[in-house]
Amino acid sequence: MTVATDPRPFWLAGAPATGEGTREVTRPYDGVPLATISVPTDEQVEQAVAAADAAAKRTAALPAHARAAALDHVSRRLAERAGEIAELITAENGKPLKWARAEAGRAVSVFRWAAEEARRFAGELQRLDTDATATGRIAVVRRFPKGPVLGISPFNFPLNLVAHKVAPAVAVGAPIILKPAPATPLSALLLGELLAETDLPAGSWSVLPVPNERMERLTADPRLPVVSFTGSGPVGALIQAAAPHKHVTLELGGNAAAVVLGDYASEADLDWAAGRIATFSNYQAGQSCIAVQRVFADRAVYDRLLPKLVDAVAALKTGDPADPGTDVGPLISEAAAKRIEQWVDEAVAGGAKVLIGGTRDGSSYAPTVLVDVPSDAKVVCEEVFGPVLAVQSVDSTDAAFAAVNDSAYGLQAGVFTHDVQAAFRAHRELEVGGVIVGDVPSYRADQMPYGGAKGSGVGREGVKYAMQDYTYERVLVLTGLDL
């Protein structure tokens, strides 16, 4: 991929613009400069917010066909440029090309689903004459935008999590100001190119690569009544505290667990579980909110599962993420890799054993499997956000589910079992936003509700569910009707 010499513009109220400052974007794998982007000034940020506020009524009044057409266009153009986009994701984020291609494909689907949802975003009728005092009355319940949305996206899915902010906003007719992660703004800026090809009103969208330290004014601005944030827990808590009067949705990560119950005992079962756990504890160098971080295996299968798991991790190819055969690439930065190294070293000092991995090379950290990890170690208590897996045996389903719930987080959990009763018990007892039976917690279909419990946040992603978060019900009651 060629390096751009001129600063890339950002998108202010639907048009390209440049500011007074610039920032360099580098490749996480080797630190090579990738592009220089222009950074908006405070005055330009104000212009974007004012434009979103001014465009709110016009955007909300867009007919369904116009919103759907814009979303269909973006979906189609993403598909046409999927190869180029995947290479860009790999370059700025460091995820292996195979996973970048998957991300580009997911974004295509997100915009397609949003177009479909925009067409059926119709509301409902309620007969009110179920009570004698309301004879002749009927209610029309429709949803309307709460106002412009501030979408703040993370680095780990620089296109698809941007799509999950933008597409629902377009679908409901809400203006959106998107703030991409500082390390990975290029995919969001490219998406701006595609949005600029649509007939969406001027001011209905902006893509502003604002530095994190300048975000306080944006999050507090009353003209942006909805804030949708995906990122770290501490930052999410600051946003929530700074904007208590706003509707804030937070997806704040977790330390996802996979449970392997005793009935999941055939060689084929254990091969499947080991392969899936190995892949999805490392698939983005562990930089996914639902990457497998903890494994609780029933003692009846633990001794057979563990070597299979280590072998599956050993089989993963690490290296240059641009190589189509690479399974595990670098972390987003060397600082991130050093933090993971420190956490693993602390766990080992506390008694943990490294079965494979445990070494760092620049911004890369080797896929790692740990056992005998102390219960208070950061690699099990916090979100490691790296290619580190802690494996533990348990004596029963009771113990396994209790261990999953022994966490400040609750995003998703995976339960490997063939027992339908155990599956429904998991759904009832596990304090998470999603339970995946027969697979890892890392499974996500982009149309399903996605979010967590406890410290993993509030609100839900998934196009239809984000549309609900961006809107409120407004009731119209008609009187004197012959029903």
C-alpha cells in the first residue's frame, strides 16, 4: 500500500475539509508511516455540531426510501471496494488480512441490514377500546430521533464498529458526528467518501478525527443528546459521568469465558472446542471485547482438552498481517504489547505456568496459554485485550457457571455442551449479554442485540437495537373512530 504524502482531509458536514494540524498514522506491525491526516480545529468541530443541529429536522423528515437508498449505496460500494478496504484495515490496525476481509464483509451486511430496517421502521397500532372509556380511540406509536448522535469508535474494528454507529443513525434519520480512534482513522475517512456519494442532507454526518484530549466539549455539548461509545471501561465511566442528562450507550468490553462441560467429551467435540478457543483467543491478537480470555473445563474432559488446546495455539501462524496465511498479527502498539507482557509476568510471579507463548517481540506478543493462574491476577480479573488464555479445571456445572459470573464484566460467554437443559440453565444463570452454546463467546451476528451486563456497559448494538437507542416513542391518539 502506498503512503499518502498530502494530509488526508476529514469530513465536515458531508464535505472534505482540512484543519491547521496533522497527525501521522503508522502501521502497528513495523511502525512504518502509512498516512498523514488533517486534524480539525475547535472552530471546525463547532461548525460540524452546528450543522448537525441545523440538519436534525430535515434529516428526521427524510422518507424511508431516501434513507434506505443511501444505506444500500454504501453497502454496495463497500462490497465493490472490499479488497482495498481490507488492505487498509490491515495496514492501520495490524489485524491479519483474513480477518480484515471478514470485517469488510461484515460492514457490507451492516449497511444492508440498516437499509432493510429503515424500510420497515413503521411503528405500531394499538387499539385503545379494550377499555370502555376509550371506545373509538386508537393509538399510533412511532419512534423519532432523540437528536444528533455522537459516535465514538475504537481501534479494534476500525470499519465495522464505525458502521454500527453510522448505519443505525442514517436508518432512523438522526445526524451523526463520528469520532474514530486516533490510531485507526483511515477506514472511517474512507467510509466518508462513500457517504459523500449519497444524497444525505448536508450536515447530517461528519467524520472528525479529534484527539482524545479534546473530546470533553463534544461529549458535553447539549446539541448532541445521544452518545454511543465503544471502548474502555474507565473512559466510558468518564463519559457517563460527564453527560448524565444524555442518552449514553456504552460497550465497554469484558474478559469473556468459554465453558466446556463434561458431556462434551468425544474426540471430535474436544477437537472442535480446542480449535475454536485457540482461534478466537488470538484472532485479532486478542484485541476483541469477546475474545476468549478464560476457559473453565470440567475435570472429566480437562486433561484431554488442555493438550489439544496447546497444540491448536501452536499451529497458529504469527507474523506479517499482510500475509494471507497469517493468523495472529501485532498489537495496536508496542505499548499495548508491553502492558500484556507485564500482566503475564505478574501472573507468573504469582504462580501461573506458561504452557506456550509468554514472549514479546516489539508490538507482537506470542499466543499464550496459562494454567494455575492466581484468582486475583489481572489476566483473569481485567480485560487483557491480547492473545492470552487462562485455563482452569472445575468440578461441576455449578462451579463453572459461578466462575464465569465471578467477574466485574458480563459481555458474552460460550458453553460447549450437548445438554439442552444445561444450555437453558446457562441462559438463565450467566450474567452476560449473550450466551453462545456449542461455540466460543466470540461469535457475533451483526443483526442480533449485542451488549453486556455489569461493567460491560449499557445499551445494545445490532442495527435494530441501536435504532431503538437513538429514538424515542411518540404516541398519536385518534379519537371518535368507528373501529
